[in-house]
Amino acid sequence: MEEMNGELYGDGLVSLDEGSLESTDNGKQEQNCKICDNKLCSPRVLSCLHVFCEACIDKLMVNEAGDSLKFDLAVECPICKQETKIPGGGASSLPSDYLLTNILDVSAMDQSVVCTCCKSKEPAVARCTDCSHFLCSNCNSAHEFMRCFENHRVVPFDALRSSKEKSAVHKPIFCTRHVGESLKFYCCECEVGACTECLTVDHKVGEHRCERIVDAEPNLRAELRNFIVEANARAAAAGSASARLDDALGDLQRQRDDAEAVINEAFHAYKAALERRREKALEELERLHKERELKVMDLFDRVDKTVQRIDCACKFTARLLRRGDGTEIVMLKKTVASQFARLLEGAPEFDVDYSLEFVTKMDKFDAVTEETFGTFRTEATRAEERKRASESSAIVSVVSNSHSPAVSVTSAPVFDDFPMGNARRVTGMTGVGNMV
């Protein structure tokens, strides 16, 4: 935030001190385009007051296919992201940064500037403020002696460098509707510059209140100064808000850390409860398994003994039949028959239909966990809770006045903190499964 403020406002608020064209708030005007990083060429002003080359702004309007221009659409400033609607004429229809153009011209005097008035390519030695040309020595002489240049004001470079007459480099601004006519008037209704021809067509006297620019200038300067004063006040308020926002960021981070701690504590509490439930389920599983295992082992022992007894009876009877005579069979038949009757009638049921499985309702557990684990309470939910509480109070008041039973209103579950040793837990825990 401080870095952004520094970029927008520098080390402090904007000063109202006026200086030469070469002086700025930081002592040096930035003369490079932030898009192409070259010297600004035909600088144009976006609505956010950032300045770029006319050609660079046109490039911003090239569509994704790169084959057409998006006129009458908004262009986003690469610096501040504010949008500027571009007229149908493209970037050339945007306001020109006249002051920066003049500054670039002043800067050009420190370089090898050639004459722009003729084709000689001779070094320029002066500047005509009326026709806006750099003049070589011959063109400078022509401006002095030829009648067509009468009343043109020519300022030598040496005079500009050695004096404070930087304002001499200000170029006249011509009307865009009437060729060759310089702007000398200001229309108070339309808030635009006007030439002499404009006063007879678009800004007629009697219909529009127009003043000479030299007469309107003091009020315009005062209005712009007021803008700076108001903006500085807003910037100061923004600075205070920035400090509060920094505190809010700190508070938000602390709240985030606290919420994270509660979430982790709730997780560990749920985990501990699940661990306890698992141990209990495993103990129950062991008990149920042991019971059924003993029953199976007992049945296995009984089956084994029955098989042994049948085998013994069968062998005995087979031996009797193979080697015994009739008398011996008669004597042992009753005993053998009694044993076979006991074995056949009292044989155990070999039922091994045992089942042991664990059934869990994971979908229900997910729903319960979602409901009871905890919810986030923000400024929006607090406002909603206050609204519900207010409505509930009104309902209870009406019901109380009519001698009707009271109505209980509860809210959705949130994190409920209860002591659990060194941790906190959340209420609403349920089992995850049952033995069947």
C-alpha cells in the first residue's frame, strides 16, 4: 500500500508551487513512454491522466487477431488499469499533452537539433514560438526580415539556456475545426478552447459565454488549484485509510490464524474421538470374533468325537460280522444297536452359518461431519444473525403479548469451544458404524 501511495503521490502530497517547464514534482519530468520505453512521440493523455505515445495507444486497440482496431471501445491503462473510451478517430482524437511536448522540445535543445523549417538539415539555433519550428541561422534571418514572419517571436537557444524565459517555448495551439486559427478564447459553457471562427459558428456570442483565454486563465488556474487541494485532502484521508487497512490486514491475518488453530483443534478432537471409536469397535470385534471362534472350535471338537465314535462302532460291528457266529452276534447285537441308535439319534447339527462384518454409513457420517465440524462466521453471517435475532425478538414480543407459548429460535451450528485438556473440541460427534 505504501509503495502504491509512493508511486501515485511521491514522497508527499502534490505541491502547488509553479516552476519552469523543466521542473516537476521530483525535479525531472519522465519523458519515456511506459509502453515502448522510448522517448514519447506525439504524447496523448488518457482519462486517468497517464500519458503514452499515440502509436502505442493505437496498438492497445488492436484486437486479439491483430487485424482490426476496436474504436469506440475502452482501453485499459497499463499503469493504473482505469479504462478510457477511445473516440472513432483512434488515439489521435485523445487530448495531446501540450506541456510534455514543450518539455520534449526544451530537452531537444540539449541535443543536435536540425532545422525543421527548411530542408538544409542545418543545426537549429533558435525556436519560433508562432510557427513552432526549430530554425537554422538562415531561417532565423528570414524570420527577422521577411514580412510573412512579421510579429513572429523567435527565441535563440542561447537565450533559452541562459535565462528563465522557458515559457517562450510554449507553442500556439490551433483549432482542430478551423485550419490555421489559433485558440484565443474559452467557452465557459462547453469548457473548451475556441478560435475566432468558432465564435461565429459553434460558440456564438449571446448563446455561449466566451472569454479571452488570458482573461479566463486566472479562474481556470484557481479551479485547478482547488482540484489539487481537494485531491490532497482526499489523499491524506486515503493515507489514514491505508493505515487502518494495514491494521485490518493484521487483524484479518490474526483471525485467519485463530480460525486455522480452531480448525486444527477440531480436527484433532474429531480424530481423537474417531480413534476412541475405532478402539472400541476393535474391542467389540475381538469379543464377537472370540465368541464365534469358541463356538466353532467346540463344534469342531464335537464333530471330531462323533466321527471317532462312529468309526469305532463301524469297525467293531464289521469285525463282529466278519468273525462272529450267530450266538455271538445275538449276544452283542443289542449293545451294538444301542450304540448306533445313540450315535444316529444324538448326532450334533453341523451348522456353521456364522457371520461377522462391520457396516458403516459413510454418507451419513459425511453429512454429520459437514454439519457439526464447524462453519465460518464472517461479517455477512453476523449481520444475518443480528437480523434473525431482531426478527425473533419481534416475534417473541408479539407472541408474549398474545399470551401464546414462547417460540425458541436456534441458529446453525458453529464451532463450540469446550475444555478438553489442552485442546478444544466440537460438539455433535456421532459414531461411525455399528456391529451387526
